[in-house]
Amino acid sequence: MSDTHGRQNEIFQWTPQSDVLLHCGDLTDDGSPEAIAQAIDAFLKVDAELKLFIAGNHDISLDKEYYLSEGGTEENHLKACSFISNASIRFLEEGTHEFTLTSGAHFKIFVSPWTPIHGSSAFQYRSNEDRFNGASITPSWARNVGTETSIIPEGVDIVMTHGPPKFVLDKTADGSTPGCEHLRRAIARVRPRLHCFGHVHKGYGARRIRYDDKKKLTEEGDDRMDLLTQEWVGKNQARRKGYASLPPNSAEAFKKNKEETLMVNAAIMGENDPENMPWLVELDLPR
């Protein structure tokens, strides 16, 4: 799930039991330390063995540089950081992390709260800055700012970012597409099994991606991605179940085709209220 914006108490009826809960950021609406504390307390009730969270652009008190520039205090920044140091919830910094469940299932996940600049908000970078790839991948018009932690490595099973890649579940109400093309290029390079995000509420949904290695890579953006049709979500059916999931045929195809990537925009909030269900995704992981 993503973009609960402080309304988590309203969505617990929609939160299924799972092995791993992934929250893609914007836990709060105003980003205050108090709002972060309240949200963390609420999510302690969720039934999941492992709960992994990242920040979003609304969680401003967690972005020290931005928070101080907007008049926040270092004391409140440290207070917000203390609330996310919880043994039951893992709040992850940008980078790659590995986990093993009690079942023995093991996975590697890359996470990042950073999104392209859109107004004044936390965890943002300029659209001409490529933080997710090595310099050899960055096009000539962009500036590479990748670091050891921000470059998405090969071999990750899951990528969790706050924002979407360009042209994938990123269309806004006015038709613009604010997703990141550098992130898209990184996903095409790494090819994880699952990429989950939020940020663009209107983009809620799921799409499977296949890759065509016969396509020629170009600086103009051909990245060998073939986007399949957006998955159908019956909102009333999902509300009855308490979650959204792939239709049976798509779920079977995704399970069989290990080379596919499942893209999920899991934004819970609509325009003003929680209206979307969390996604329940089944992944086969090595033991």
C-alpha cells in the first residue's frame, strides 16, 4: 500500500493478513513528528510478519535538509526519526536490503523515497538528475548523481519507490505523466519481479511488463519494455475481499513467466479520501 496520508485507522478493514507489508510512503499528510508517531502506532496492529516502510514527499520531518529549510527544528526532526525506530516496523533508508522470513523465503529489496521535483516538498530531485543508474546508462542530456546506495543493483527481487517510473501508472487527473524516466531505465536494466510505488493517486492499479531484447537501446528512450494491458480491478469486489489482486488468468501467467515484472501503484487515497484497496501480491521466492 501507499499514500495513506494519516487516514490509516480508516483502512484497517482493508488490510489483509500477509507475510510482508510494503508501504511505499506518504504515511502522513502534514509530516509532523506527531502524525508519524500516530501512524506508526496504528500500523503496529497490522497482521504481517515483516512490515517495511519508506518515507514519501509528505513525510517532511524525516527529510532533515528540507525540513530545516522550511522552518522545522532539528529537535523535531530527531523526534520524528526516533518514532520510526521500532522493532515491529522497519523504516528503510534509500538502498538495498535483504530479509529472510521464518518460512525460509529470502528476498532482496531496493527502496527509495525520492521523486522528481513537483512543487515544494521533501525527498525530491531535479528531473535531469539520474540517481538510479551508473554513469554509462545516463543519457547525455542528464547529469549522473548516482551513489553506492542510490543506484539500483542487479539481482533485486523487489523495488519499492515512492514515485512511479515514466509512463507506467503515472497519469494524473490533468493527463500529465510525472513519473521518472531514469527510474524506468533502471527497472528495464534490473528487471525485478515486483516494483511497487504510489505518489500519483490517479495512477492506482497494476500492469505486467515483458522485455524484448531484440529492441535496440536508444538514448531517445527505447528501453525494451513491453507494457501489457492494465489489469482490471473490480472496486466493489476488492472492497468485499478487503484487497485488490491480479485476475486469475493474469496471476497464473505472472507466476509462470519468471521474466515478467509486475508494476503496482498502490495509492490508497483518491482525490480526498481513502478509496482504493491495498494490493495482495503472491511471489515465489528462493529459500
